[in-house]
Amino acid sequence: MNSINRRHALLAGLGIAGAGALAACSPGSGSGSGNSALVGPSGSAVAAAEKKRTSTGRQQKLTLTAAPAMIDLGGGVMPRTWAFDGRAPGKEVRLSVGDTLVAELTNQLPDKTSTSIHWHGIALRDDMDGVPPTTQAAVRAGSTFTYRFIADAPGTYFFHPHVGVQLDRGLYAPLIVEDPKETLDYDDEWVVLLDDWVDGVTGTPDEVFAELKQGMGGMGMDGMEDMGGMSMKFMLMGAESDLLGGDAGDVKYPYHLVNGRVATDPNVYSGKPGKKVRLRIINAGGDTAYRVALGGHKLTITHTDGFPVRHQEVDALLVGMGERYDVLVTLADGVFPLVALAEGKNANGLALVRTGSGSAPKATVRPKELDGVIMTASQLRAADGVRLTSAKTDVTHRIKLTGGMHKYNWGINGTPFDMNDPDAHPILVEEGQRVRLDFVNDTDMWHPMHLHGHTYQLGASGPRKDTAIVLPKRKLSVFFDADNPGQWMLHCHNAYHGEAGMMANVAYREN
């Protein structure tokens, strides 16, 4: 059993009791002692918050089986991976605001591997958040667990495991919460999932992580293929992006996928000229930001991470891991490439939009829109109806992002997250507070920072998000209302940075 699974096997049996004492991070300003009484994931405060959610009374039942599978990525590429119900991406889940999702997960993964499901972006009840051992015991091989929660905020979401680096396998699927009061005017929807793929092709994510963990400290100066005698099979060198402030990523991926298809055999959306289509773009990747453009078209950004923004027309947009963007596009006549450029990695994913006659472009097509007006989240503004009300900040936490490739010691405030460390303390908040997080990136890499169970606002009037890019050597201040009691992970959504230690526990103190 590898080191990732050893850690989770050790902690899985601890369950929920005492999880707050196990959660680790360095305290920011306003943090208190780790001995403070914390709200438990199934405590009375969590139940009280759940009662306040608006419910339709409808239930949507879902069964999911996590198991090994051989999947078809197109072009003759058929790797073995782990997937939900034998397909990757998994089948789309769609429900309406206020519906209760009842999802039974059955774990049929090999080698006594435990797993879970995290419902990314959903502000749900804490004990359904899917983070072993903090919010639940891990779902052991051969066992089942039923997630049950009200989805009370519309938007574009997805789900994936929160154990080790399982996110970088095929265990993910879109989750769309529809708004019956939707005011956007469009004719059709197209969900677009982006992913970087290694599993079953050049190796497994566990093998990738094992190599990365050894760091670059032993690498000689005379070449990039050897690190102190260790073959650099997975580590990526020389990936640079101005948009990302320098180093673009850690991992060599043989394929970049759009809706589970390789660029040489792309997914095709068929429509009619003049129709307006809503694209729901989700980056489910492990280590890659994508610059997305549709050749011959402008994109109008309407939402990010489920929340509406003031509409912005752009040529392309940058999507970090865990981020989602909704855009509107009016289709022209012909065949057009939807390109997901792997930012800084000299590779791309591809899908096609076909509304008329014409030949398909090459897999390596680079539409001019990729170099046009490019929008990032910091340039957007929250729509009037979702902007946070003006309020005094009650507590500020400095979230210093630390570490590097040399030792692969990613952490927060100089401390890699370690659920076994009894001396570590959570980042403490109290229900009803307006909380400010100051992300201070002290590293040479960008980090998409994701907060579970909440959305935060970028600055005074920026977009409402749950995942935001923090550029190297830069500071990003975000604000959120502490209105969902429990214990919530705050982490880099680079699968390998988070697992290496860039993670913390934002925990509610008992009032």
C-alpha cells in the first residue's frame, strides 16, 4: 500500500469524533487555541443550519459505484483507471434548487482502497462534505455510504473524491443545480469538462505523487532527465505562463481532454446557426489551468463558480483547477474548434461545434481568439443581487502559501498539513462573523485556493467564488460570511500541492 493510502487507512477508523483535534494549520490573526470547543460535523449547529435551507421536499436518488474500469478516450486510447459506473467523466447529475440529493456510494476499488465524494462548490451540511477523517470516516473498500443534502444554491458544480490524489483519476462528474427562476435567455446548454490525463497511460497519480515528493533538490545541472539517479518520468520542466505569473505546472500529461475525449477524436456539439448556447465550463484537472476559446466567436461570461457576475464579453478565459465559468455564445455557421489550451504546457484539449458544413480543424489548431481579450476572475464584478452587503470585518486570517518544488514541501504559514499532528490548530471562526482571508503567496507558483462549504467575494466588489487563483508573490484578499457551521477544508486545488500539505481546516468555534 502506498504512503497516501497508509495515511488515510490509519485515520479512517477515527471517524468524526475528535476530528477538530486532528485538523491542522498554522493560526492566523484571530486564531485561538486548538483546545477550543469546535462545532462537530454532525453537531446541533449543523442541524440548525440545515433546517434554515429552503427545500422543495423533492428527493433525487442516485447510485454511484467507484470501481476499476477500462474507458474509451477516443483515438484508440483506452486506459485502465478508476471511474464511477464504468465511465469518465461520470454521468451528469442535474436537479433543481431546493431538491435533496440522496446519493449512495459503493466502493469497489482494489487493494483495500478507501474513498469518498466531495461535492465541489456546494454549500451543504458539513457531515456530507466528503472529507475523511474530518467530516466522515472514509468509505472502505466493499462498503457503502449515503450522502444526503439539500442543494439550495443554483449553479455549475462537480464532484470528486477527497482521498489522496484520486481526483486525478476518472472519478469525477458534473453536478448542475438549475434555477427555476433563471433569467438568462438561451436556447440550449453544453456542459464542458476539462481534464488533464495520465492514469493508465504513462503511470498512475500515486506514482506521479511519489516522484514529485522527492523534490528537485537532487537534480544535477547537466540535464533535466535525472534527479540524483531518479528518472524524471512525470515531473514537468520549463512550463511558463505570463498569465499565471511564471511556472505553470508540475506534471507531464500525455493527454488533455474535453468531455473525456482526446484532441485527435474530439467530442462534437451539434447546433444551429443563430442559436444562443450556455456553456458550463468545469476544470476537473489535477495540475493544469486552461485558456479556453471558441474559434470565430465571442464569449459572454455570466457566472463563475455558480454565482452571477456582471456580463463581460471576451475572446478567451482562464480556468484554474476547480473553477467553473458559465458563458453565452451565439453560434455562427460552420465547424468551429473549442480549444482548451493547457496554459504554459504547449498542449491542448479540443472539442468541436458543428452548425453546418465544413471540415474539422487539426487537433493542434490555435484560434486567434486565444490571444485576444482574455478575462480572469480578478477583472470580474459580482452581479448586484449576490454582492456581499457592506459589513465590518470581524476577524482576519493571514493565509501564507509556502513551500516549493525543491523539497516539495507545500504548506500554509510554513507548515504542511498533517492530520496526525496533535499540536496543530485550526483556523477559528464563529457563526455570524464576516471573515477576511488574506492569501499571501510566498511561492514561485500559482495556487487555486478552494474553500469548502462557502463562497467568498474577491475584494470589495469582485465575483463570488469558492476557488480563486493566487498568483506567485502576490496577495489576494477575500471575504465570506460564516453562515455554515462545521469544519471545512481550505486548500490548493492542485491535487499534488494539496496532498503534499497546502491545506488547512477552517473550523467554527462553539458559541
